[in-house]
Amino acid sequence: MSEILKINNLWGGYQEGVDILRGISLEVQQGEAVGIIGLNGSGKSTFGKAIMNMIPFRKGEIFFEGEDITLLTTSQLSHRGISIMQQGGKVFGSLSVWENLQLASQGEFSQLSEVIPLLQRSKRELQHLMADKLSGGQKHQLSLAMTLASNPRLVILDEPSAGLSPKAVEEMYKILQTIRDLLGVTIILIEQTISRALSYCERSLLMEMGGFSSQIESSDFNKIEELLFKNIKS
């Protein structure tokens, strides 16, 4: 495998002088799925947004496919081949499902309809189905479809199971596994549900106070529990 993403010593946050991310470095290989796990407030979502230049960072470098993308805008990064599904399955509720998809891409969605159940409807249905009428699980499916509509090579998934029922979470992860199998995209999975990250990803990184403290292989549940709760237990 070849390296697709490299991050060197990234520092930044939402306000000037207040660093949530503190010296993060990461290398991701083509086709890999890497989990980012940790407790609330550890900086996981901030990290995903920083890659997409959605928040300011004051120090560090980001390389994608060997090219320096540190100064590119979010829009430029999207056109370059990186996409993010933001936490909560964000969609435009006042628009139809079809209009949401058109905003994300002008292309065809036939390949996505093979793996995302919501899109397995006629074009007419999708044109008349309003996004604000969707269930929570369906909104997440639409948000995922919008994320993938531009045919990205690197996808950042920020808490794709957040707020979903257990049944909807199961369906979402079946979809995500099929996407990996069929599309072969590289994935950074930001996930608070540790078991999901460990079962989906080859490796996961534990984030604490804006930095990575440990790398965990998929099978090492005991190590995760020990690392996450050592401070609480003491």
C-alpha cells in the first residue's frame, strides 16, 4: 500500500490561542480504515474538521497523495478527493433527497444506490421526498450518500452512529462495510462507540487531550478499556 495522507505536528482549535489539537501526527495508507476513538471532549471531531480546513490551525502540515494541501480551502479539498460526513447526518431539510444529492454532485448515483437503501427508489420518489421527513437513520444515509457523491478517495466519517437506534446503527455499519468492499475508499472513522471502531478498522488511535496517546489493534479490547478508564479508576 502507498501513503495517501500524512499529517505533521498539527496544532489548532476554534479560537486563537486555544489549542484543542496539540501536535498531532498521522500517516494513513491507501485503502486503510483508521479509527479515532476517545472520550467526549478529547478532540476527535475537531481533528476531522481540521483535516478539511473547517477550523483554523496555527501550526503543522497536511499532505494528500504526496502533495501539500495545508492551505487549501474546504471546497478545494473536496474537489481534490477528500470528503467528510459530519456528526449528526447533516442534510438540508427544506430540500428533497434528490436536491440534496445534486448539491453534492452533478454525477450519477447508480453505484451508490446499490449500497444505500434510501437511494433504491425511483428518481421521481427521490425528487418528491423531503429530507426533513426522513427518519434519523435515513438522514444519516442521505448524508453518507452526499459525502460519497463526489467520488472521494479519502472519507472522514465523524460519529456515523451518533443519535441512531441500535437497529439503525447496525444498518449503517452494514452499509459502511459494503462501501469499503465495493468502492475501496480510504476511511478515517471518528467514533465514540469503541467496539464499532475496533471491528471496522484495522487499527485505532486513542485520542486524549488533543493528541494520540496509543495505537490499538482491532482485537485488543482489554487494552482499550484500561487506557480509557485509567484516570477514572484512579
